[in-house]
Amino acid sequence: MTRRLVTVFGASGFIGRHVVRRFAAKGWVVRAAVRDPIAAEFLKPMGDVGQVNPVRADINDPTAVAAAVSGAQVVINLVGILYERGRSSFEAVHVDGAAHVAAAAKAAGVARYVHVSALGADKASESAYARTKAAGEEAVTQAFPGATIIRPSVVFGPEDNFFNRFAALARLSPVLPVYTADGFKPEMQDNGLPTVNLFGSGGCTFQPVYVGDVAEAILRSAETPKLAGKVYELGGPRRYSLKEIMELVVAETGRKRLLVPLPFFVARIQAAVLKYLPNPPLTPDQVKLLRVDNVVRGGKPGLADMGIVPTAAEAILPTYLARYRDPVPYAVAQRG
């Protein structure tokens, strides 16, 4: 019996490793298309001997892409960037690279193509990230009609760059920022006395989705004919303001930290400096994203339409944020 072959671009990334594990568990042979096959060797134990095979493939190298998709029944593109560096621009990765992979998959006779975009992809957005994600979707559907588009909200899990980043900041800093567009407004209390609402609505709203649910959605869209060829918006079971996200981080790390409301002009100043760091925690483009809620708005199918019950953040965060806890109070509590 011929084993099914799936090519996963971006297989060594955060979402990619979970996708590889899911497909390998279902008996697929996985061709892990990555920039550095040696660094991706950790993927091999996710399957049987010879089942997971890292190969070198830059999505902007048509020859390498064509070789990577050859013989595959399913191709998945997970490649994306959060900030630009050198030749790795949003346009090059999200649009040109996505078009190369989709066109190569179509030319190779691939049966199913799954492209992972982002919730909030919008050609009219102020953010270059969101605009190029939308343009990438358009390029993919033109090159591969019938492609499945997955738009996840902020994805969380053990290797995420969201909760982990805030938890690391909580370990180093006595304060955590909450960027708000409607804070610092005078209001009247129920007793008739004036007050100031510092946080407003608590900043932009997120609907974090568990990486395991995203990986399962990708697997099902590839294996189930009736789920293919649609645009899915994936969000978790609950929406959180940025303030509530920070409160979750404080609770799970057990660190007493002061939440400080900051207007967006402060965020822009910070981003103008931080963008020069090797791995910037905030960029001007990300500040633009923070002004728009990142939630499922309806009108598109989602996890429920795939038969997937979304996993709550509160059920998963304790499994990996505990490492950020202060070891001294924890040791005292254990002795007590």
C-alpha cells in the first residue's frame, strides 16, 4: 500500500511541529520543507524511522519548491513572519513566497492545498502584515483554485511567542504595559463622584486559539473532502482584552506585577526604538495591529464546523507558564 505524502513548508516552526506530529500519527509520510534541515532534525522522532524527512526549501526558490512538492498528495504552507529583516519582507514571504508554493503545488498535481494566513487579514488595513496576509490569500487562490485558507487568531501553546513573551517580561519587569486607545477618560461613578477610567475597555481584544486545535483543523481540512476549499476563521472559546491577557499571565506566573495603562503614542515611541533589536518585542507595524481587535467576527466557518471543540487558554497555560514562577515563594509554599 502506497503511503500518503504531505509536504509541510515551515515545518520546524511553532505551528509546524504540531502539524508534523498530527500527520505522522495518522500514518502520513511527512516531507518537512525548511530553510535549515539540520536544525529541523528534532522533527524526525515525531514519526517512525524514515517517516519524517526534513528537506531544504526556500519558498522563494522555485526549483527547491518544485522538488519539495513533487509526489505529494497534500501541501501545507505555514511560512510567515512577524517583522521584516533584509530580504525577508512581508511582500516577499506572505505574497510572493505563498504564490510560488501554490503554483508549484498546482503544477505538480497536488490534490489538496492548505494555506495558513491570519485572522484580520485585510487589504485595507493600516498594517503591512495584515495587508500582505490578505494579498497572499488572493495569490494562493488564483494559483490554486480550491485551496483551503486557515485564519487563526493569536495561537498559544508551549512554544508560543505571545504568552511566553509576556511571562518573560513579567519575570524581568515590575510593570506590564496595557496599550489603550480609550483610557484616561473622566467618568462619573454610581455615587455621583468623578473618577478617571485609566484602562478604558482594556486595550484590543484577542481570541487566542490553542495550537493543537489549529493543527487538528489543518489535518481535518486535508483529510476530509467536504471541509476542503473553504476559508476558516479559528478562535478559542473566549475573548480577552489585553488587560485580561496580562492578568492571566500574572495569575499563572504567580508574580505580583503592576499593570500600567499606556496611550498608543507611547507604544509608537517604544516601537520606534525596539524595532532595531534582533528579535523586536514591538514594531511600528505591530502597534497598528494592536489597534484592531483580533477576534472571529462570524460569516466564515470555524472550529465547530470541523467538529473541533476549542480548548480554553486556562486549561493549557499552567502546563508551560509555571516555569516563569518565582522559585523562592514556590519553595517556601512547598515546605509549608
